[in-house]
Amino acid sequence: MGLRDPSTVEKLLEEGSELTLERAKTICESMESSRKNCAIMKGETPTVSAVRHASSYRKAKRTGAAENRQAGRPVQQSRAKHPGQACKFCGREHEVGKEKCPAWGKSCTKCGKLNHFAKQCRSGQSAKHGERVHSIFAATGAQGTSACCVEVKIRTPDGTKTIAALPDTGAFIDAIPESLMPIVGADMNNLHPSDIKPKAVDGRLLKAKGSIQLQVSMGETELQRTFHVLSGISIMILSREACRDLGIIPRNFPKQIVASMNQHDTNAGTEEDLKKEFSDVFTGKVGRMAGEMFRIKLSADAKPFAISTPRRIAEPLKLQLKKELEDLERDGIIAKVTEPTEWCAPITVQPKKGQSKIRMCVDLRCLNKYVIRERYVSQTPFEVVSSVHKGARFFTTVDATKGYHQVPLDDASQILTTFITPFGRYKFLRAPFGLSSISEHYNRRVDEVLEGLKSTYHIVDDVLLAHDDFDEHRRAVREFLQRCRDRGISLNPEKFVFAQPSVTFAGFQLDSKGYAIDPAIVKAIRDFPKPENLTDLRAFFGLVNQIGFCSDKIASLGEPLRELLKPRNEFMWSCEHEKAFDSMRKELSNVPTMAYYDHTRQTALHTDASRLKGLGFVLKQKQDNGIWKVVQAGSRFISETERRYAMIELELLAVVWAAKKCRLFLEGLQNFEIIIDHKPLEPILNRYTLDQIENPRLQRLRQKLDCFQYTARWVKGSDHKAADALSRAPVEPATKDEELAEEHESNIIMAIDEIQASEAELTRIARRDQEYQELKRLVQQGFPNEKGNVPVHLRQFWNIRDKLAVEHDLIVVGRRLLIPKEMRAEVLNRMLKMHQGVVKMKERARMTFYWPGIDNDIEMSARKCIPCQETLPSQVKEPMVVRKEPERVFQEVHADLFQFAGKMFLVTVDGKSGWPTLDYFGTDASTYKVINVLRRRFCEKGAPEVLWSDNGPQFTAKPFLGFLRRWNVEQRTSSPTYAQSNGRAEAAVKAMKKLVRGNWNHGAREPNWDDLCQGILMYCNTPRYDGRSPAQMVFGHEVRDTLPIHRRAFAKEWQAAADEVDNRAAEKRERMEVYYNRAAHQLPALRVRDRVAVQDAQTKRWDKYGVVVELMKNNDFLVKLTSGRVLRRNRKFLRRRFPAHAAEARYQPNTGPADSQGTNGARGPEGRSRPWHTRNRRPPNRLQIDPAKVRTTD
């Protein structure tokens, strides 16, 4: 043996420039070991030959002679005759003679022919770039191939067959001849394609017809292998890897076999011993990691975020929340906060389905925006699993107990994690979940713990130990547990798996052969018989679910079969189902290799949901060549509960489910994209905080994504085909863990209680409503893509189609119950009982009820509710009506009467200068006394053009009106109950009342007239807002009062700057108007025949009803009440209304000319009642004027 063996020499030469000493030793030992094993098994001395039994030497001789004859030279003269001339076969200089040429007898790696090297090859035939070329070596006896053969069992459709196979430790692929295909029950037309180019030891390229998956067993060992069907061989060949897996050669081949191996007890007793020894580590409680404390570092531009009120928590959950807070506080994870803090986050509470526990979640998104991350790079799951050495036979997995909570926070960082609850504020003493930087810090700390431990790996808080020697493995596990003890790390005893030959870690099945999808699942699918009933089909899909994520074609291939799973469809197997079944088995029997995950590449998660079919996702990464490749894909059906979700909820459910499936790939990424085709979901994922999301289901779903750093991006449905196809053809059912706890049921019960109807009655009424039932079917089937395809009477629901869902045969809009038409009036009547106004009614309805136009219906019903209308608040003031400033003093005079201590006084004030006069009447202020006083004033200051007054009896009496006509004075009255419309007089009354009150001694019958008159003089000398006093404006200078004054004060120097003073006064008035109008707005315009409610000036109740009959100046209106009386009121005291009763609706008073004064002869809030014509009259055009124009008319 050794290098004298031709096949060994040829194997070494085939390596070419890649051959190293270690590689040569390995090949030689492999060939020699193979020969010895065959000799031991058969008791014969084997020889080495090619796969074919023809002599390689004779073939080489014939080939070499033919090549030399073509060159026109004899074989013996084929070498260089003169020194210094290179040989054309090897390219080197050597002595003459074929035995001196190193290329003689060797095959060309380019064309496969003998007697020359590739660099001297003249043939144009060469293997195409990118094709795989394999060499096939076989150890056979000189007397035939049976010398070193073994018997293996092959599972075929007809049963198990025993076939002779040739173990070849030099072969890198498993091969089977064409002649054995009928025996193994395979059809040459149904082979999988094969892209390899196998080569025999004699250099011949063998033709691969395809590949096939065979189940091979030897003794108690059974495995699945891919065999390549080759032409040119006559016996099945087992590769070195197959020989090792079947136990034909040792695992450490080609090393020397140790005579005896130590056997170790790896049963559960050893595992229990370790748990007892390290009982302080396997406590199941949250430990405290020793070493540095975690510090949260914020960027310089951090803006504190704090909320002062906790989110409302459902009453049934409050007790559980309090217990959870007490447990966390007892374990030293949180602590009470009493001092003020700049940061304070909200919490959300979610019930755990099927348990009496809750999950408390702190929303730290606002804090995460400014957290400076450590940027610590950790290995991906693929990197971890692929780095496990192949020789490992013992595997142990451990899991830390709430790993993040074992990291202590420093004092400064604890305050940053403050959160608020209904029971007060708390802060974290340990690192909280949901903080963006904790995963990197925790990974670094765990790496420090594992530093120096060989064959130890981790992904976050999951740790894997793998070794090929049991003693070494046990020592490594003990050392790891000791390090956990030294560093205060506690482990979960329930998740401790020790020294097992196979474990599940990071989504992979690891054993001594490596990591892969469980071959038993693939075998079960490939051998699965045709389903005979629904139970068989469900069993088949159960197997498919376990490896369906490896292919994005499974969902589309299985769509015809999915229809059979629906309860309403009868199980009838057809040709279409047969084809789909075979396609799925074929696809899953040869699962394509997925792209390896790389956390440095751009990552995108495509998700989609179909209400009728299911959820789907595709995780892709952008490769170096710019092509996006699939890393993982999957789809699942939706449950009956999920089928009733609103579309936006279903789309978010698809995102959460996909993120959970890809958690090992996505958690810890700095950022990745979530690609969706549902536009309303984009702001919920990107901008909204948890407390801004009103829908509880959306809130809980979004909270599950807080541990990821992502950006959602919307694309059109036509550009979202992969995830859409998976969602429409799911293969995996929804598990209980993936379904969410329902909250709509409580909302429906609350809505039913509100309308005081049983659920059965409400459902019965809904079933009678044809439109309601059509909408329910549309919600369950899904809205079409175009609004035009929706029935006309249902298009009113188009804008809220994403919020519609079906719960207990009733339609809900988010968390609000859609009320059938028949019950809407009853619901409104019951809501009116609260008598809290439109705003409160709308707020109440938004909690439980909905129907299209509900806000408008509530407004209309509230307007028709008499108690609600009567107790409405006063209307806001309207914008200021600016009157034209008088051009000269005493052009306009304002007059008003007031009473003090039972005595009557008349105040008159100039509209230009503000000069006041005060007249005393005692207890009798008759019309004639008022006329006499005003006559004296007119004589002293001149007769004004306009006299402003209220509607008192003295100012509306006929003698007074005749007096004004004789003096050619126009009277303008203020609006009843609206003193602001005669503001100058009211301001003067206010000032004069102060003077009278201040100069009226206690017990006196009259004021101190001297002091009172001196006070009026000083008031007239006091500057107003424009800097001029009333005296200066009337007389051109100040008048003398009892105060000391210099003679220069009487000079008329101010008149030189009169224009400047006027401008300053105008600016002052403009500023006053602006300030006034800030809290005012224009009320809706009223027209003649509008029904209005009139507010009582004393009680502030809107308890009088009438119709507008005339529009007057200064925004006043004449209103005829239902009693027949006519009132004059300003717009502020009139509110448009709708009739609450048919009788009122029929009331339509005849409108005609009315008394603009509207008084009744006595001073009071109402005007005078006068007879009204009963015949129908059309109001003149002059009354149909725009009230807005009336306001601007003086």
C-alpha cells in the first residue's frame, strides 16, 4: 500500500496545487483504512481499482498512443530529445522517455483525458464555470465488487429491500446505478434535478441522471440520504459520511481506533445531582448579577417625558396589578417613588389567557428615543449553531430566570425608569424589559461570564454547552454553574437539560451529526399516504406546519387542500387535490436551502393578512449583489375568533405573529423594516404611543412589538405579492398562545346593559334588519378593493371598514356596538335621560354605541329635548359692533336712570368727551321731570343729534318722544336685558354710583352735595385712556376744582397735538376691539320665521319659545312668543331650535310690522304686547335682510 497504490497516487495528484502534507496524510490513511476494513469483513486481501473493472493501465496506454499517433510521432519519441526543451505533455524539462514524464498516466483536470496536465491541454472541452465536480472512489476486490460490500436495507413503497452497497471512504457523494431504480421503487422520470459532475478514479466524467431521497438502515441505525443516479456504475456506493453515520467506520475516522471507551451514565440522576449541588443557582427566583451596575446613558438632546395621571385600568385587573407590584417590590425589582421626577412612563395591563395572572408592561418608547446604546455585536442564531463543532455528542441547555431583571441599575438610571400606576409611582431597581440598550449590555455581561469556557454558546439568556467527551462536558457544565454562583446568576430549573445527545436550541435540532430540520418530519411527509378523510388531511398539515417556514411555495401549493378543511365543505378528493398533495410532498422532501442570516445586512419583514384565509410573512435580506433573498417564510390559518377581527387588527396581528416567529433574527437589530399594504396601520406602528391608541386590542398587539427597533413602510398591494400569497394560502393553524384574550365581549355586555335589552333580543332585532345582515356578511368576507363594488346602501361604512368586526353575531366598530336601525330611536331616548347636553351624550355614545350619523342624531335629539334646551348655558358674546365716533362734543348723549338708597338719579354723559352730569329726583322720577332736566341740559350744552337710552317707561312714553321730536333729537334705545348695548351710559352710571356711595353719610337722607359736586369736578379733570380729560375736550382746558393747580394748567397747549391724541385714541379703541373679539365668535344668522328659544335674563333658562318676525338694527330681533307677546332681544339671547312636539311644529305665526320698542308699558325684560293681525301676510322685502349687514348699520 502507500504511494505504490495507483488509485491513491491518482487521488493525491488530483488535488493539484491545493494538496498539503496534512491533506495527503488524511487521504492515504483513508484509503488504507478502507482496505483494512474490507479485509477484516471478508477475510481477503483487497486491491484497489476503478469503479469500472477495465484496466486503467491499458486504457491509459491506448489513449497515450493514439495521441502520439495524431501528432505524427512514435510513442517512444514523445519526450524532449534535447535538454532545455520543455515537454509538451507536462510543460517541464526532463530526460527523454515516457517514464521520465510526470504527466504520463495522469488524467487532465480540464478535459479528463490521460497523459498530460491541464496547463498543456489542447482541448477546448472544460467543465463549465460554477458546476460541481465530484470524484468517485471505490474499494473493490480483484475478484469482484462483493469483497468489501455490506448489506443495507432500503425502504420502498413495496416494503423493505436488502441491497449490497460498497462503503467508499474516499467518496464524497452517495451513488446508485440506474439498474437498481426499479428495485427501490423509483421512476427515472420523477427524479430531482442534479447539478453535480461526478468523476471516476480513471478520470472519466460520469453522467448524473438526477437524485433521489432514500431511507437507508443498517442494524438499528436508520437515516435519510440523497443518492445520485449515475450511469457507468454497477453497485450502490456509500460515501464516507454515510459510512460514519451507519457505524461502518468510527466517528473519528481516519484516526486510530481506541480499544475501549469509557461509558458514562447520562441519565436524569446526574442532572438531579447537579441541581442539588447547585441548588442556590437553580432557585427559580430572580438573582442579582454581581459586578458593574447598568447605567442608562442619554443623548444631549434628550427631552424628558412624564405623564401625571395613570391610564385607567379595568376594575377586575386592579387587584391583580396591585399584587404584581407587591411581588416585584418584595423581590427587589421595583421600589416606590415619592419625589418629583422628570421622566415618568405609562403602563398597560394585559390579562394572560387562561390564567388568573396579568402582564404589566411599561411603555419606555419615549425614553428609548434618547438612549445611547452600547452597540455591542452579538452572534446571530445561525452563527451560533453553525459554530458548534461537528464532533460534539453531549449537549446541555440552560436558561436564566428573567435574565434582564438580574442586572442591577445605578441610582441615576433608576429615576429614568419611573412609571405611574393607579397605586402610585414606582421605579425599577433592576434593568427593565423593553429598554432598547439592555439586550446589548446583557449580551456583553453574559459573554464575560462565558469567557474562557470552550464549546459554550449563548443567545441572550439561553446557553448551550456541547462537547464530544462526557467528562469534559460535565466539567464544563460544573464550571459554568460555578461561575453563575460566583456572579449571582439564577437559572430556571425547569429548563435545564443536561448531557443529552440531541437538544433543541435557537430553533434548530442539534445532535452529533450537526443541525438541521428533523429528518423524521421530512420522512413522514414524504411517506404520508393519501388522506382518506378530514382527520388524515389535518394530520398531514400538522406535519407540514413544522417545516413550512423553509419554503414560501408551500402556502400556494396547499391552497386547494385548504378548502377541504372548511367545515361547510364536504370531503371529496379530486385530481386537483391529488396534484396539490404530491406537489407539497415533493417540495418538502427536498426543501431548498434558505439564505443564511446576517445581522449586518438590510432586513425587511413583509407581512399580510387575509380575513378569509390567514396570515403570512416573508423575512428577506438584501445580499451583496443587491438581490433580496428569503431567510424565513411562513403562514398560518386564523381562528374563528380572529376571523371576526377588524381588518386593521388582523393586519397588526400578522405583524406581531411574524415578529414573534422571527424573534431570534429581529430582536436586537438596530433597525429593520416592516413592509405592510394597509395604510392606516403605518402611523400606529411609527408614531403613536400606547396611551394614544384607544382600541384595547390594537394597544396590546402594538405593545408586543416594543422590544423591536423597526420602521413600518406601506407599499401597494401589487408590490406585496409574496406575503399576500402566503396569507391567502396558510398551512399552519393558530395556537392558543398566538390567539389573544378577547375584550370585546365585555364591551358588548356593557352596551346591552345600556339599552336594557337582552343579548338574545338584540340579536333577534339585528337578524330582522336586512341591511345589518348584509353588512355582517360583507365584514366576514372582506370588503372589495374598490368602493364602487360595494352596494350603494353600504358605502356609508367604507371609511370605517377597517374597524368593523363581528362578535357574537353582532357587529362592532372597534369597541363600540353597531345598533340596528329599529333600536336607534330607543337608544337615543334612553340617553336623553342623562340631560347633560350634546357633548356628554356624544362622549357616552363613543364608549359603547355607533351607527352612521350618530353625532348628528344626538344633536337633533338634544335640541328637541325641552329640559336640555332650557338649561343650556348662555351663548358666547358676538364680535364687537364698533359705532362711529362722534365728530364733536355733545353730538351724541347717553342717558340712564339709576336708584340708590331708594332715591332716583339721572346720569347723562357726552359720547365724545365723556363729560358726566348727575341730576337728583328723590323718590319720584316721572317722565315730565326727566323732560325738564334734559331741557336744561340742552340749553347749557346744546341739543344733541342722538340720545341713547334704555327702554324704561320714562324714555318710551309719548310725552318724552314728543319732546325729542320738538327738539329734533333722534332716539336710539338699547336692547332689552342687554345693558352692554348702551355701554357709555352704563359706565357713567357705575362711576356716578361710586361718587354717590362715597359721599352719602350713614343715616342721611341725601348725599353731601358739596363733596359730591367737588368729586364730579375732579372726575371731569381726570385724563381718560387717550390722555385727555373730559374738561379739556369740552372747554379746551381744565376747569378749576378744589385741588391746588398752577395757572399754566389752564393753557391750551394740548391742542397743538390734537391729531396725535386722536390717533392714539383710535389705536386704543382698535386694541380694545381685538382683545374683546378674542373670546367672541359670530353666531349663526337668524331669518324671519326662524324658531328660537329666548333666554330669561334673571334665571338664565331658555324657557320661552317663539318665532322671529322682524330684524332690527344693532343685531336686535323682534320675536313673537307662543303666547302672542312680542319681545325685542339681542342675538345673544336667542337660540335657534327645532320643535319637540307636533303641536309646536304646526305653530307658524303670521309675521308683519311690529313695534320696534317691544315694550309693555312697564319696565321689565319683556316688551309691550300689542294686537296682531290674524290674516296671512307676506313680510316685505325690507325685512329679508342679512343680519350681518344689520350689525354694521348704525
